[in-house]
Amino acid sequence: MDKSGYYAYQDDLWPKETGFIHGDLYPGHMLIDSNSKVIGIIDWTEAKHTDVSNDFTAHYLLFGEAELENLIQEYQAAGGYT
């Protein structure tokens, strides 16, 4: 049986890197101090090892593409990969 037509067997469709993510990262799960700095993250029930870009989804939906680009640049500067 030729499996090349199935997405599960197409390596280029899978993330090249994976990591541990929160899984439901949005402002309601972030603890913010009086200086607008994130000081904690709560509710880790959706945490898993997968494509790290999943945790950027809510940021994109809330703040748009330009702010997503800023977040990705900061994430990469801190040693993250996308």
C-alpha cells in the first residue's frame, strides 16, 4: 500500500522542532503585575509536547499580525525557535 498520499507520512507537513507548551495561553491565564509584566501563568491542564507555535494563536487573534511578529522576534531573541 502506497502511503505517500497520507498527510501523516509527509514529513514536510510536520513541525521541524517541537517543545513543551501551555496549550491554552491567553490573557485570562496570565498573572500581570502593576507594571504590565507577566509574572506567572496559570491553568496548565492543556500542556503538552507539540509544535510551539500553538501558544502564539491567541496573541495573533487578540493583537494582530504586527504584534505577533514582535512577539516572535522577542521569543527568538530569548532563545526560542519557531
